[in-house]
Amino acid sequence: MVKTAKSKSYHKNIVALESYWTPDVENRLSIQPILELASKKNYIKSALLTCNTMEELAFNLHVAPNKNGYSILYFAFHGFPGGIHMPGLMVEIETLSEFMGKRFSNWIVHFSSCATLRIEKKRIFNFMERTKVLMIVGYVRSAHWMESSAVDLLLLDGIQSYKDMRKFWSRFRRTYNGLVKTTGLEAFHRER
């Protein structure tokens, strides 16, 4: 057995919201295998909620925090600078913050969506202030689906070993520097 410097686990269960990636429902792409692997490896729970309408998105963001021990909110959607896409809809992060309220206080939010965080930092920090989330992670440019899926899995796995998200991000960025740069992954921490 190989010993690592990070041995303690800080279980962070995951709530994931996902929309259809393509119109091909028979060969549907999904983040479900990523959640299953991260969950089994780290002995955590995950809940995958489908969101293809504004009503589903609002409802799922309302009921998601009712799960005990959940502290990661994983948005798996197509994206654009400042928001996410659902079929026929573009949802700005300001709307997401309204739906979320402060129910996700001290959670980690991961936007696994192309270019969602390619916006002014003021908008990101306003989102964090409105929702009181601890950290936001996401992509500032378009990312290849398989590359970003690999990064998402590494992120969801690695984050389980840290209580201090600044230390987590510092180590993650160093360890996976090439992937972080290639995919355009960035993290923002709430001001203390």
C-alpha cells in the first residue's frame, strides 16, 4: 500500500444537475459514470438530477440542499460566458443565484460548462456573495468533453482530502498544471 501525504477524508457528498448534451437520447452522454466512480472510490453519496427546463432547474435547486452531508454542487451543462445552456434556454449566473439563495452556504460549486467563468471577476464574486458559497470552480474557455470529464473526476476525487479549499486548489493546480491550463479550469474563493 502506498502512503500519501493526504490521508484524511472530509466527505463531501455531491449534488449534480445535468441537461441533455446532445439530442441523441439513445446514446446519451452523461456525467453519471464520473459520479459513480468518485462516489465508490471515496465512500460518498451523489445525486444526479436532470434539468432541461427552467422549472426543473428551480425545483432541483430548491430541494437539493435538503440532503444531509452534501456540500458540492456540480453543474453539468453546455455553457457560455456568464451562464449555462439548457435546451432552448440560456440561464445567467445571476438567475442561478436567485434560485439558489443562501441554501448552499459554504458549498463548493463546480461549473462543468464551457466558458461559464469567462466573465468579470465582479460577477463571480457577486454570485458568491449572494449565495454564500465557499468556492467556485469552472472553465473559462471551451473544453473538450473528455478532457473536462477527466478533470472533473480528478477534482471530485481530490477535493475529498481537503478541508481548506485554498490548499486544495494550490495543490490541484500544481499537480495537474497541464490539464488545468489546457482546459482553462479556474477557482475562486469567497473573501474572508
